[in-house]
Amino acid sequence: MLEVKNPVKIWLIIGLVLIFVQIIIGGITRLTDSGLSITEWEIIKGTIPPLNEQSWMDAFDKYKLSAKKQHESLHADMSLKEFKKIYFWEWFHRLWAKSMGFIFLFPYLFFLYKKMMPLWLSKRLGIVILLAVSVAVFGWIMVASGLNEDNRTWVSAYKLLTHLILASILFGYLFWTWLKASYPQALVYQDKKLRVFSRIVVAVVLFQIALGALMAGMRAGLLHPYFPMFIKFENLLASLTMDSADLSDKVINYETGTYMKGIVQIAHRSMAYILCFLIPIFYFKCKRLFHFQKVRLTNNLLVSMLVIQFILGVLTIINCFGKIPIVYGVLHQAGALLLLIISLSCAYFLRKND
């Protein structure tokens, strides 16, 4: 594998930071109910926010009309000043995405022109660009799911899940690409069982992120804001039987009932406990390889991040009385991304030679 130049490696790290921040801004946008504040997808024109009072009033009127359900349910008494606050987060989220496109695409073309990237890297980065485009397109599909929809207060939780998972895959894929560029040599010692185990850990972490997206999209944390689970657990179980609608209606129209919210919260909490069981086992199985510094470091980080993420999850859920706490919710999302790339690091340093 050909060596990658340092400027390219630095640029890859910048790309990772940009994606990480973009996902965090997306979390803030969601938790502040800002996602429906901009009702059109204007790639160029939408870069500039309203510049005068009349333009702001027009944007506010479009929000009242296109996001009628959300406006009447949550923001019926919202002032123009308050609207500007939620508009800012959605605008900033889109602006950051557009800026990322320029920051990533132009250096990519420059490095290609200067022949500073080996073929394998240019191919992988082509996939990164395609993933980024799919994230952007599905972002609008997600927003559109909440507009002109009289039965939905927010965007579709299922489309939010797809948007976040695509973004997480993009983040993880670019991180793996940076690892390949920075640490091209595999360990001398290789263990197939550990390699498979490491990939299982990554898959479970990614699945947990998907469940977290449903938790956020359905506001499922509001249903049972208690920890440990068995405290008032009967209330959570009751939510699964209170809904008299048929199963397909419970799944599709989750916002009007409690069934799917209960299922999602139980699944998300259960998966957290599975990770708390799985990762320590993986850690102890890797101990015989701790003479490899990178294996020891990544495993120590993995266990540490698991503890931090579990605590953040508990703090988020126990503060979900009436509304989801923005600070804890965003930190919990950031922790999930860090847990993902740390688990990817563990898997990477146990991989086979390319």
C-alpha cells in the first residue's frame, strides 16, 4: 500500500471533525424542534438567511402553514424572535453541510490533480463523497416528511433513523480510511475469533445508535424517565397494551400511541446492557495482546467510553420530564459517535493484512 502524504492525512482529520460537528449540530436542531423551520430546500439561495423584517415574516408564515401540526401543538404562541432562534439551528445545520462540501471537494480535486493520493485512497474518498450526497438528500427527505403533514408533530422517526445511520456510516467509513492511511501495517499476531468479535461489537454499537435515533425521533424517553428500569417498570409495560390499534397502525402512527415508544425504549436500554456485557468480555479476551500498544490503548478507551456513555444515557433519561434535556442529549449523541470510532479502532488493529 502506497504511503499517504501528511497534508492528505491532516485533511482527512479535518473532514472527520467537520462531520462530527455536523452530526452534533443536527442533534441540537432536532432537540430544539428546529428541523421544520425552513420549509424549502434551496441549495444556493438558502445559504443567505432572511435579511429584513418582511422576509422573516414570510419565512414564519411558511412555517405556520407547512408545519401546521408542530406550530399549533408546540409553538402556537411563538413570537417572531423565538422563530428566529429555531430557524438559526436549521439554517446553521444546512450551512455547515454546504461548507463541508466545498472544504472536502476542492482539496480532493487538488490532491487528485497533484497525484498526492494513491488509487485505493481516491476510490475510497469517491465513496465518501457519494455517502455525503446521500446523507444530504435523505436529510431533505426527512424534513419533507414533517411538512404539510397534519398527523405529525415532528419529522418521521424512521427517516431520522436513516439520516443518522447514513451520517454515522459516513463518519465511520472516513475514520477507517484515515486509519488505513495512517497505520497501513496490520499486527503480526492475528486471531480470527477476536477479529470477528471486534466486528460484532462495532455492529452492536451501530445498531444502538439506530435505536437512539428512534428514541429521539419518537421522544420515547418522555414515556418512562426513570432509572433503573424496574422502577415504575409496570408503567412502561402497560404502555405496550394500552394502545388498542392494530400492529401496523401502532408502528406507522407511533406519535399518537405509546406502543412503539415503549418498544423502542426497552430495546435501547436492553442494548445498553448488552454492550455493558459484551465490551468487557471483548476487553479481557484482548488482554493477551496488550503488549501491542495500539490494542491496549484502544481497548482501554473502549471500556472508558462505555462507562461515560452509559452515565450520559442515564442522565439523559432521568431528566426527560416534559422535554428531552438538550445538553445531556447532545453529549449522549457525541458519546455514541466516539464509541463507534473507538470500536472501529479496536477492529482495525485486529484486521488481516490487506
